[in-house]
Amino acid sequence: MKILWPYEPFSRDGKLDKIGKEIILNYFSNDSVEAVYISSHAEIELTNAFNIPIRYRFSLFPKNLIKKQLDKLNLKNLKIKVIESNFLSTSKMTNELVNYAQEKKADLILLASNSKKTIPKFIFGSFAETLLHLSHTDVLIYHQKNAYLNKKPEKIIYAHDFTLKGYKGLLKAIEYAQKWDATLFVLHVPIPAPELSDEDFLFSIENNLKKCDQLLSKMKIKFKIMNLLEDYSIDELSIDEVILLFARKNKIDLIAMSTQANNLKIVLGGSIARKVLRKSTKPILIFKT
């Protein structure tokens, strides 16, 4: 796999760096990981580095900083890419990363999400949310609350809504379950359909569960299909709360979900994915389908 790790050499967060390192070493030890920095005139530390010749200020200078920091993390074998940009806005700079990911045919972007004001580019709601909106590449998001990353995931939840994009995401979830030899929990939280009778609604769910089981039975993975129609009531808990509660009770290592590529409303507009991202203590794998 080709993994891109957006990395900023200024105002680093030690805990986030440690978590990122653990994910790289335990989740992607056999993959190609590249640290990527968008070098822009919006970065004050670069613009004001008058002791550095201008021809190096936005290229070799940040690259050397990143190399030193990665060496301290014992991530000496990571590739480093500095992309010089004349843009000042977050969305324009994020597009540079999105375009580079497509150019390199990256499989995944590993993204740190931070609610602290000390890392303005990586505040969730700014860089991270903009990337989730614009990216056509799948994104694995982690933050300071994440723990127990000193091993590859053993249990993965995939929240499946039985839509077309949901099935596309399921195929990706299967690939990761195979990669990590993990048990895949396919989690479905039924949403009542007013246009259907109770009988037709239950028949539809059973039919979708059967199709899902047939697909998974052909794959060389351990799996469980969980229909939470009877276990939880969405009258009492929201869907994101059901997903997170199931993850806690079953000691899930990673939560996977699908969102539509380049759709701001689905990713940011109060969606289930956004709520899970904000509340989860586990890394979140977002499939762009």
C-alpha cells in the first residue's frame, strides 16, 4: 500500500507524533509511507526565516526539519515530500495534497486530528474536515484520545447501511481485514422506513443480511454480521451512539465507515460519520466511495 502522512514540522504535538508512529509501525510496517508537507507562504515560520536563502526556504529547509524530527521518532526510513505552494487558503493548500495523492495513486491518507489550538492547520474543523471533503483517497484519522495502538487491529467494525456506497466500502473493509487478519464486524443499525409496512421492512433487512453473509462467506476472513434491530433502540440512542457503544462493549480496535467522495453535506453536515469522528476513542477509517 501507498500511505501519505500529512506532516507539519512546526508546533508538533508529542502525543500525536507517538500515536502516528505506533500506527505506522503496527498497522503499515510493510507498506510505503511518505511524510508530506505543503510548504506555503502562509506559514509564518517559513516566511520569516530570513537567515535561510529564499531558494531553500520553502523546500530544503522544511525537508531537513522533517528529517530531523522523523529521526528522533526512529522513523528514519520514511520518504519525505515537500510540495511548494503559493496558495494561502486552507482549501487551496488541501487541494495540493489531494492532487498529489491522486497523482501518486495513494491508497490511504493517514491524518492527525487535533482539537488543540497549538496546531492550527490540524484542528478538526479546518484542515482535517477540508481534507475529508475534498479527498478521493481513503483517510485514516487518529487523535490524542486514541490508545492501544501497539499492535495491528484485531477487531474492526464496518458500519453498513446496505446502500451501493455501503457495499463498495464493505469490499474495502474486507481488504483491510485480510491485511491485518482481523475479525470484521459488519454492523447494521436499521432505520425505520415509513413507506414500508413492518413486515416489508423486516423482510428487506433479512434479505440484505443474507446477501451480505453470502458475500463474506466467500472471503478468507473471520466475520460477524450484527443486526442491531433488537439489541438497541434508535428511539433512545442515535446511530452514532449505537456504533460507539457497540465498539466499547466489544473492545473494537478500529471503526470503518463510508462517505461519498467530494460531498460536503455527507461528510460535514451533521452526518453520522462526523459525529463518530468527534466522539470516538478509536481510529476511524473513512472510505471515500
